[in-house]
Amino acid sequence: PYPAYRMLREHDPVQEHPFGFWILSDHADVVALLRAGHSVDARRTSLGGAAQEQYELLEGDGFNVLNRSMLDRDPPDHTRLRSLVSRVFTPRSIAALEPEITALVDAALDRMAAAGRADLVEELAFPLPFTVISNMLGLPPTDQVRIRDLSGRLVRSLEPVFEPEALTDISQAGAEMTAITRELIGWKRANPADDLLSALIAAEDGGDRLSDDELVAQVVLLYVAGHETTVNLIANGTIALLRHPDQLALLRERPELTGNAVEEFLRYDSPVQQTRRITLKPHVAQGREIPAGAFVIACLASANRDEKFWGPGADALRIDRENARQHVAFSVGPHHCLGAALARLEGRVAFERLVRRFPDLSFAGDVEWNGRINLRGPARLPVAVRA
Ligand code: HEM
């Protein structure tokens, strides 16, 4: 997608798409839009056209469960939901996960070493964040295969999807996901423990602050956001390193750069390529006025490669880039990723251990991409290792 983003930035950085939505692709415009306090509630769009139809269908009988999560809510709901979850999702509780994350990474690397060859997505990039968020929430390992399939179908709602069959599929996945989550919540009510889900249930029971539907939606959001994104950080970062042997060598020489390398991977090949806002009032970008009620896509991945912000080396991978942390891969403003600290921790531990353990990590076949526009990463990443 990167040549296409470059074309957009060079020729039409504030684009009105023929389908009726707008696309912003410059760093400054993306940041300004996300900080301007517009809506994230797609039902507020008054555009009509294909984008409108998509959201009406998703609101239909299948009910897209994510619509009631904080990701799709404006104040005061957003403020209330976010503060409830951040209360139980504290920096201290995240930092305390490091030993568990290290053990999970090492177990994955052991399996890879024993096999000599492996699909890095299947062995490490997917199971690591998936297991961590499942354990944090306190979910039983049963149902995980089904949930994995459902969540992969559900996140297609984060992309421009217009075919009726695809929309029906998303709706069905949403409905099934809701049913499973309700069962899990019921089970957890009977078996409370020291985990995130029990804490959210306690918050719901403790007062009138979280409705039943909202509880389901927050759980699904945490579950989906907890693994459908970090998988791409680990897999895209590995691809970036294998394609830039000088950077891999530098990381091996200077492991203390790993934290910064993770920021650079997030910038260089962003796990979440875009997000969107509905303008609540006219919004001006580069002298062009976007009307109120417009559906605007903020292209995070393009902003992260914008030469006007990063300078002429924007397309290069440089794990020691000084301002790498200024990427917008976690968004900015009120919806800034709530799981950023967790994703950074998982990424740092995974790359520290992977690079140290396998000095001759290499590709062992073609990368197969997942075909997604937004949560873009490989579906399969065959690698060879020699322990
Ligand atoms: C929101 C990216 C990992 C939980 C977001 C948004 C982005 C994002 C771009 C904001 C969307 C917007 O402004 O419209 C990422 C990336 C990740 C990652 C790139 C991994 C590399 C995680 C993890 C969790 C998580 C591990 C939790 C376990 C959330 C939640 C929100 C969110 C709850 C909603 C915040 C709100 O609406 O206030 N993430 N995320 N994310 N993320 Fe993440």
C-alpha cells in the first residue's frame, strides 16, 4: 500500500473519495483530525452512499457488538467506559505481566527450535497476544479456536466492506461472538477470580455504570484489540528485520535498542493502518473544507511515512531513529490505544528473545498476506531457525 499512500500524499492529501468518504494521509492532518474532538460514532454520518449502507447493515439484526464498545462511543459514554476499563488496566498490572510474557515467548521459541522451521505467525505472533489477553480476562482455554475464527471475521467491519455476503458474515460473527461472550460472563459470575473480567463484572454489579450490552462490548473489544493488532506488530516487525539485514545485525549488537526498534516497526509497517472519524462540524485541512457529518478516514500508516514530517528517510527502516515514538500507530487524542503499554511490552520481549535466540533467523518460503486493508499483516510467515 505504501506507493499508493505516497501518491495520495503527493497528489491528493485531502481526498474526497468517489464513494463519499474523505481520506487524510499527511501526518499533520491526521493528528489535527484525531485531536479535534470529532465523533467516532459512525451512525452520525449523514453522507448516504455506500459507507452509510455498510453501517446501517451492521446496525441491523446482526448487531455489531463493537458499536457499543468505547472505540465507537463519544462522551459521555466514552469517558465513562474508558475510565472503568483503565482502572483495571493499570501500568502496574501491565508491567507485572513481564515474567508470564517471557515464559510464553520462550516456550514458542523452544517449539520453533525443535522443528527447525516454523510459521512464525502460528507459533509466536498470534498465540502470544492471544494467550496474554485470554489470561488477563480470565477466559478458559475452551472456545479459543471458535473465538479466533469469529474475531477474524468480525474485524472486517473495520474496513470498507460493501458486498452483501461479507456484511451478512460480519453480522453473523458479531451475533455469535455476543452469544459466546454472554456465556463466558455467566460462567465468570459463578467463578469470579483475580482477573480483568471479574473486575469488570464487579464494576457492573457495583452500580448502574455499565449495562449488560456494554459489558459484552468492552470484553469483545479488549479481546479483539488485544490480539488482532499485536500479531501484526510482531510479524510485520520480523519481516522488516529480515528484509534489512543491516538493521537485524545492529539490533543483535545493541539489544538495548529493542524498545526503540518496536516503535520503528510500529511506524514502518503499522499494524492498524487507518481509523475514522465523523466530523461534528466543518473541518479544514490544507485549506479544504470537509463538511460536518462527513466520514473521514485518517490513514495512520501513511502519516507514519510522511516525508514532510519524518524527512527524506521516511521510507527507510532505522531502528535507532530518534523520534520513532512520534508515530501515530496507536492513534492520538481521546481514543489513544488503551493497550499501548501491553503491546509495547509484548513486542519488546518477543524481539529481545527472538533476536538473541536465533542468530541465523531467515525466511523459509513466501510470506502470505492476510488480505486485509486495515489490520494488515501476514497470515503465514515461514521461517527457518538454527538453535
Ligand atoms: C484503540 C492500535 C494493541 C486495546 C486503538 C486505536 C488504535 C490502536 C489505532 C485507536 C483507534 C482510534 O483512534 O479510532 C493498536 C495497535 C496495537 C494495539 C497498533 C498493537 C501493536 C492493543 C492491545 C489492547 C488494545 C494489546 C488491549 C488488550 C485498545 C482499546 C482501544 C484501542 C481498548 C479503544 C480506546 C478508546 O476508544 O478509547 N488501538 N492497538 N490495543 N486499543 Fe489498541
